[in-house]
Amino acid sequence: MNFGGLSERDSVFESSQFVVISLPYDETASYQKGTVDGPKAIIEASAQVELFDEELESETYKLGIHTYPAFDISGKPEAMIEKTLNVYRKLMKTDKVLVGLGGEHSVSYGPIKAYHEKFPNLSVLQFDAHADLRDGYEGEKFSHAAVMRRVCELCPVTQIGIRNYSKEEYPLIFGKNNISTFLWHKTQPLEKYHDVILNTLSDVVYVTIDTDGFDPAILPATGTPEPGGLSWKDATGLLKEVALHKKIVGFDIVELMPLENNKVSDFTCAKLAYRLMGYSALSLGAL
Ligand SMILES: [Mn+2]
């Protein structure tokens, strides 16, 4: 099964602008397990996404979307990161846009490291309920709860939707250590903050979307849900502004924990992945 249920012609590697990479991993999850099944659920739901994007009025899939063959990343975080990094480094010798599907949030580190190697002026835009700035969690330096701490050691990070952070993380927030944090309760309505958010980003942006950044009312299938958070309009409104002013060179969507009897979250992630491919293409002048 490939992303979008596309024909061979629209999904062959050589001519595809986008490569969808499954990152099924949940070894350090702290509350509930199940994000390992996220990538498969998003790809399954993507077959239901209308290929004509109603907002962009485009058929993004005609740029080509290749689904990369599955590879095993289970095991210790360091080994998972090494494996992911190698795949990304190899694929980044092309000019394709890589789309990672998680998996818990720790899977984002390898992709961001590879992107930063290629684009030294990279900045990262993160949607998340959690700051993920702990210096390790339960003894694990590369835990899902510490991933953005590791990322901000590489490049600047801008955090949106944050409404859960520890006392230890608090001094790191508010403009220090490469981090611009927009606390959810202090950034309402979000569109009022678009300009100041854009000003924290460099010209080359990697987007990492933790599904719990969304309001769990619209995206309940996530491992560590938190009340409040982004609406669909908040998310797409900001991402479109980013696309109009910056280059979106890669992105990932992580922490989907599929539910058996409720597919709304799977579909939302699939549609968001497709919309973000469109925004990326728009930002790179390909649409
Ligand atoms: Mn989170």
C-alpha cells in the first residue's frame, strides 16, 4: 500500500518530489504504547484523502509521492536514530522532500540532524502540547520527552501549542538556548501571532508535528493527550503563512496512536500530510 493509493506512474521513486518514510517506533513512550502503528494507519487513511486539494486548488500528487519501503527501527533509541539518519542521509543526496510518519516523537531527531547537515541555517517549527525539553527522561537521553532538547542543541526551535512542561524545562523556555516557545494560553487567537512566530524562523524550515499539539477533541488518537490546543484552522493557517514566506524543506507527523473504532485522527493526519506536501511545494515554487 502506498501513500494516496497512487498509480505506479505517480509514485515511482525517480520522478517523485516527495518520499514518505514510515518510522514505526514506540520504545520510550511513557503513558500509552501504540504509536508504532501510526505510520500504517496514516498511509491506510491517505487512500481516502481527495487528491484535489480544495484549499490550494492543486493536484499535489502529480509532483509524485513515493512511499519508501518499510525498514525495521525497533531497539534502543541510539540504534534507531543511527538507522534513520543513514536512510535520510542517503535520500537527501536528491532534492526530494522527505515526509516522516511516526512513531513516537524521538524518531524526529535523525531526520532533523540529516536536514541540518544539508541546510546549516535550518530552523525547526514544532507543534506540540509538550515542550519536550527535559535533559533526558527515565534515564534516556533520546527519550520522546527530551527530543527537542537534543534538537535545540543543533538549531533554533520554535514551539507552538505548548501547554504542558516541567519545572526543569521552565528556565529553558522564553527565548534562551535557541528556543522560542509560544505558550498556548498566551497566544490566542493564534493568527495574531503569525508575524512574531515567522520572525523566529530562518528561511529554511523543517516542520515537526506532534499530534498532541492539536485539540484532542479533533485528534483524540494520541499517546499523551492534553486539553486545549490547535484547531485545524489554527494549524493550516499558520503553516500556509510559513509556506508563503519561507521554504518548507521537510516535515514529520508523529505520535499518532490509532484507535480501533475512531478513524478521525488517522484521516486528519493523512490530510495534513498531503496539505503539507502542497504547502512545501508552494514554498519551493513547485506549485
Ligand atoms: Mn507531545
